[in-house]
Amino acid sequence: MVDVKVQNVSKSYEKGKVLALNEVSFEVEKGELFGLIGPDGAGKTSLFRILTTLIDFDQGEASVLSFDVNKDLKKIRKEVGYMPGRFSLYQDLTVEENLEFFATIFNTSIEENYDLVREIYVQIEPFKDRKAGKLSGGMKQKLALCCALIHRPKVLFLDEPTTGVDTVSRKEFWEMLKRLKEQEITILVSTPYMDEAMLCERIALIQHGSIMSIDSPKGIISKYPDPLYGIKSADMSRLLRLLQDQERVKSANSFGEYHHVSLVEPDSANMDRLLDSLRMEGLEQLEMKPIKPSIEDCFIHLMKEQHGETSH
Amino acid sequence: MERPAIKTHNLTKRFGDFTAAKDLSFEVAKGEIFGFLGANGAGKTTAMRMLCGLSIPSSGEANVAGFDVYRQTENIKRNIGYMSQKFSLYEDLTITENIEFFGGIYGLSNKEIRDRGSALINELGLEKEKKKLVGSLPLGWKQKIAFSVAVLHDPSIVFLDEPTGGVDPVTRRQFWDLIYDASDRGITVFVTTHYMDEAEYCNRISMMVDGEIKALDSPSELKKKFGVESMDDVFFHLARGAKRSDN
């Protein structure tokens, strides 16, 4: 069963001057953990606002739980949970009051659905009498998730829940999502962190309002067209400049400890010639090895391919 | 050897009975790219505010760009640059107006502002956009311009607080090219980030946990020391046991 369906949706702002979404189509299956992966300005938030019936759009069709987002606003709002990117709880209510408020407006109670939020809520319960505005970043995030869940939604929309959060808290958050998935809640989550893509069942890579690719993370990686190599030397910034000037190099990007390189003709002879010419330039401690592409490699490749991207 | 760009000894900041930053002792060399990492709430912002002359320490010593963090905060402010994801440029001014504004604040002459401003616009290829409001530009452009403006007055040190958050992967790499250029010109770069691949681009990294610096070394030495493959693992190893989880 399809829980979220988006067909050729376009959305512009400022009387058509800014195109936020350009004929976007995708589907999310019931119980699926689906990720929208892309930088700020890609169109992720517009998409969330359309699906949660908060804004209009120019063309196309969209439905959630088979309800039309243009016609069945109230039905959709009853059945979905939404955690916006910006913290949007009541700052001057306490932790407990916020949760109670959201339970009440959905005609339910904390007790009725406590099992669903228990695991997350116990972590912030010691601070239940604290005003939400006084909470730390990570605790706000947990409270917002509890409030989005307290009416037992069938579909959960999470807009950049881990932005600005450190690695440890990000890992914890994804563990929570995995456990929610076991409750058969359909989850649509967005993130600018490419490494988090691997934790979703399927992902859409989105940039400039267009979806560049949709598949499982493994599927997207398997579509990377070239053999990829990691290369490093004692002088990494000079190595990168030299690689980008080489004719036999197709692409060269910095990726932390190693630069990632693909070759025009990826055979071992060409690899040796590349290493020789780099040595001739005086680069020391050269090391080159085949590596597996990451989602970020795929994203960069698709950006350059689809937009002839030099990007700014 | 040249005087370090930053030198601290037992630098401490207390708020009431809460010690936000405790006994920080480290040096950053001129031209070094220094990664300042830590979990949310570890005390990074507190430490950075002291180094920028915005918050007076409770105890300990620190010297930034040759100036004392207790007595010479105004000198410090004039000799550093600063940008963050949250604050970079004025959205309702044009690119040119922002350059003029910040150049003026940092005491550049009109001629310097004109010369350096047009060099900046040239370098970033923004000739056509220079009269556009900054608010109308894509985030990646804004961040690159903000960085260039933060080093327009040739500061000794530039402080970057999560400068690349939310920026697309291609632009993120172009941003680091700008950082390398600044470092080549002798500008010291003090940077925080949540992207662990970016931690690898730093000459050295410090890791703060619960207000203290728990590790400080080059990325490769840190990985060796903890016997792990990536900076992500180093971070996880050190921050996992943190008692304070947030800011």
C-alpha cells in the first residue's frame, strides 16, 4: 500500500520567480523509512508543507493515506505527525504541558498512547516541569518528536530532525526512528547529512527542486558509473589541484583523509601513469587504492551531470 | 619560532556553580587550520566567545593575536574575523553594501574597501550579482561571500562556527578551497563543524567533552591513538561518555 504519493508537483514562490519544486514525483510505501536527502534550498521543506496540507502548490497531485492534500485537509491532519525544521512547540509551556496540549487537541491523552513515546519521553521526564524554551537542543528535539507522536499518527513527517546536532545525538535519533518503524509508522525524513542516507530504506536525492535519483541507498551506489579510487599524499591541497589539472582524471574531490578520483580510462596502466606523473611533481607518500563510492560521491556526480554544475 | 596565534593556559569560565569550560590549555600556530570539535553543550561556544573577546574568563590566561583576553578585548575584535551559519551577512543589504559595511567596521579606508571588494567579487565571479540583496542568494553563495568578507581586513585569525551547515556537497568543497587559500596567506583558521570529513581537512583537532579538552592532535594521530578508521569513530569514542548532552 502506498501511504504518500506525489505526482509531478511543482511549487514556485514570489509569483513564479523562484521555483522551489520542479515536477517532483515519488511514492512512500506503508511502514517505509524514506529519506529526502539534499542541501538547504533543495525544496525539502516545501514538500513537507505541501504534504502536511499547510501550503498550496502550482501543479501536480499529492495524497497522503489516499486523501487528497487539496481536499481532505482535516482528514490528513488527524492522521499525520509533523516535526518542522524550526522548533515550534510552545516555549512558555512546560515539557509536560506541551505534550498534554498536543494530546488534547487530537482528542486523546498521554496515558492512552504512552507506550509509543515512552522510550523517548523517559529521557526528558526528569525535566517535565521545565519550560520548553529553556530546554537544550537535544531535549527540544526529543520533546518535539514526542509531541508529533502522541496522537499515534500513521505517517510521520520529520523535517531535518538532526540538523546542527552532534554525531552521538544523531546516532541516538536514528535508533529511535528504527524502533518507531517497528510500530509500522510510515516515516518521511529529510536531512542534509549524506551519511544518514544509509540508514533509510529508500532515498530521494534532491537538489534545486528536482529529484535526481530515487532508490535504496545500495541501489544508488551501484549506479555510480566509474571505478573510484582513494588517493592521498603528504600535501593534500597540492595533490587536489594537480589531480584536477590532469587529463586522465575524470573527477577529483576532497573527501577527508583521501581524495576521491575517477579516471577517464580506469585501467591499472593508467593508474600507474597517474602515480608516476604525481611523483614527478614531487609529491611524497602517495597512496592510491580502489574504494566504494558513498552517497555523497553519487550526489556530487549527479549534481555535475544533471546541472553541468559548477555550483556557487 | 613565530609567536602562536592563540595561546591559552588553564582558561576557565564558570556560570554560578556550573563550569562551562575548564582548564583549557592549547596553542594554535600562525596559519594553522585548527578544528575545534565537541558534542552539543561541550563548551565550544563558551570557549570561542572568550577567545573572540566577547566574554571575560573566570580564571586562567589566554592571548589571541598577541592580545590579552581580559584587558585587550577591543584589540582582539579588530584583529579577528568571524562568521557562523547563523550570522554571516545582512540579508537586506546588497553584496556591495555588505562589503562596504564590514570594511568600514574593520576600519579599512575607502580605497581599500573598493580595491579588496572588487577583487573579492572578481574571485567569486559575482560581477552580475553584486547589486543583488544577499537574502535572495542561495545559501552556498552567501556562505562563500561571508567568509571572504570575514577575511577582507586581513585578520590574524578567522573564527568559523559551523560555516558549512546545510550547504550542498560541491559548494562545501569550494568553501574549503577558500579556507586553504586563507591559510596559505598566513591567516589562522579556527573552525567548528559537524561534518567529520571536514575534521580531516584540519591540521590539528581538539575534542571537547563536558567542558574539557579530552584530545588534541592531528587527525591521523588521533585515529591511530584510538585504533579507529575515521574521525567519526574518534568523535563517537570520546563523546559517547559525555554527561552533558546538550547546549
